[in-house]
Amino acid sequence: MKLMANIPVLTIDGPSGSGKGTIAQLMAKDLGWHYLDSGAIYRVLAQAALKHGVDFADERAVAELAENLDVVFSIQQNDIQVLLEGEDVSTLIRSELAGNAASKVAALPLVRAALLQRQRDFKQLPGLVTDGRDMGTVVFPDASFKVFLNASAQVRAQRRHKQLKEKGIESNLSDLVAEISERDERDSNRTVAPLRPADDALQLDSTSLGIDAVFKQVSALCAG
Ligand code: C5P
């Protein structure tokens, strides 16, 4: 196992709806490690920009907001509560609109640079499980274990639809397919930290694999 300051890191990257968040949370629980949902930081940042009337096109202003972002993650009865400037935005940031807004601010190079150290600070003993788009390529390139999880856009949209419904958020399946495809396109083609597997990542396709099967394979990777 590659050690970075003796703290192991498991990165799980992939597109929206690939199941990476679910697997990452299960792994964090199983291993007893910390968990970082890096996408939530971009989602909160977009929310902060909307709240303070900062134009997404004003890269410097959004980066400054990122630098000073007042966000707190805390575990509340098995769920992660997200506070922006003390306000609970846990549900608000989970909408597809918020995901799309996140991917717009996430495409800005100064913003990504401003958030780099904040993400790295989550690496604490006994270990960290983190999910996102560039965890294995940019944020934790020396991570002990790397996974890239993918699935077809149709299946990802169906999962998203179900997830949103469970959170009480209404959505339309064909809109979701279109939104997911638009977001994939932006995340994969941006100039900095585009969505792609790290060369040393275990690549898994969850289109026809259940959560249990993916969990087994990721567990085996970490045990090996
Ligand atoms: O993973 P999630 O869907 O919450 O991410 C929301 C958006 O945040 C993604 O579409 C992507 O643009 C951005 N993101 C990113 N890098 C990460 C995590 C998320 O650019 N590590």
C-alpha cells in the first residue's frame, strides 16, 4: 500500500449517479475512516454564489468566495448535514439545478485551486474515503486505493430519479437524462481536472452490477 504521511486514502471518482457516493459512504463506515463528499463543496459554493449575488462568470469573485467559504459537514443520524454560514442547506444542494450550478463553478481553474487545500485537510487518521471527479487524479494523486465507477447515462438517471424521490424532491426522468449528459459533457471537457480515471484506478462499471457486488470489489481492493 502506498502511504502518504501514513494516512491511507481511498478515492472513488466517477460521473453523477454512478453510485460512488453510496459506495464511498459504505466503505467509510466499514473501514471506520473519515468521509469527504467533494461534490458537496462545489454544490455549497454555487449556493453561496447565488446567495451573495456573485456572477458565475466572475471567476475571481467566485474564487474569493471559495477561499472564504463557511461550510460545515456534520453527521446527523446517519445522514450528512451541510451548513452554509450556519444555514442548513443539506436538501437544497441536492437538486439537479444545484448539481448543474456546481458543475459551472467547478469548471473555473481559480476556484479549483482555492478549494484544493481545504479538501486535502480532510485527510486525517485513521484514513479517508472520498468521492468526486478528480480525487484520484489531482487532489490525492498518491492515494493508497483508487476506484473509478461508471454506468450508462440511462441507468444513472434512473438512480438519480429514485434518490431524489427518496429525499422528497420531484424530478422528470427524461429531463434527468438530458441534465446528466450536459453535466458529464461539461465535467469531462473542462480544462482543469476533467472527469477521467486515474491511470492506476480500478475501473468498475455499475450499469448491471448491484451495490453489494461493487462494495465487494472495492473491499477486496482495500484488503489486498
Ligand atoms: O458529485 P456531485 O454530483 O455532487 O458533484 C457536483 C458537481 O461538482 C459535479 O458535476 C462536478 O462538476 C463538480 N465536482 C468536481 N470535482 C469533484 C466533485 C464534484 O468538479 N471532485
